[in-house]
Amino acid sequence: MLTLPGYWACLSYLNWELVKGYCTGCHSAMKFTQQKLTRDRWQELLVWMQKEQGLKGLFAEDEVKVLDYLSRHYTTEEEKRKQLVKRHKLDEETGLIVADNWILVKGNCTGCHSARKFLQQRLSRERWQEVIQWMQKNQGLVKFDSDTENKILNYLEAYYSPQG
């Protein structure tokens, strides 16, 4: 049985194969992998390609999978955030995504500043670690044990990084 991350990786791969099959017959993958569009805009393009450009054989169930893939991987940052919010509950007080280790972030980060300060950030894990170390050195943030720091970094990387 596949683990959840393995399941999503497998599903993503299968949907990529559909995208590749339908789209690269007429143009290179670079044509669409460089796009940053909302799901609605991707759907408009698929309709246009079917009506105006001769895209044939796109079954309804495949269209949903193609749209899922394109709108997950090739979309705007704002759209990614909306999708994330749809998949997760938000803490009403802070706006933080309620997921593993969020309470550690809330408890250690919102005592000195609003969560808004970092909700808008998209930093790599390494950069988040540098920020934490800077706050510990210059702003009086307590030094975390390695387990706590890793949990905080895991959370920030998962939800507030360029990939999150």
C-alpha cells in the first residue's frame, strides 16, 4: 500500500502523463510549464484549444485531472494560497494554517509580532532558519532545542516557503 506522500506523487505522475499526452502533441511542455494561471483560466484555455485549435479526445474525466494538475503546479502564488486554505483549516486568531506543529509556531512566533509578519513570507527552510537565528541573537528569542526548531522549520517549510 502506498503511503500518502507516495500516493500523491503517483497521482501527480499519472496526471502529468495525461497533460503530456494531450498537450505536447501540438507544442512543447515549456509552453505551458512557464504559465502561472488560475484554474478558471486553464479551463478557458482548454475550451479554446478544443474549439479553435483542434484539440480532440479530451474526455471529461481527463479534463478534470488535467485541470487539477495544471492548476496545482502551474498557477499564481495567490491561487496556491487559496488552494492551501481550501485544504486546511485556519486558526481564527492568527490566520495560521492548522496542521502539524502549528501550535509551536503560534506559541513561539506570535508573542512578539503578528502572524501576518510571516504569513506573507515565502522563505526557504534555510532562510527561515537564518531568520530564527537572527531573532535569537538580536531580538531575544529563546534558543530552541533541535527537535522544537526542526518542527517549527518543518511547518514553515511546508506552508510558508516557495514550495509550500
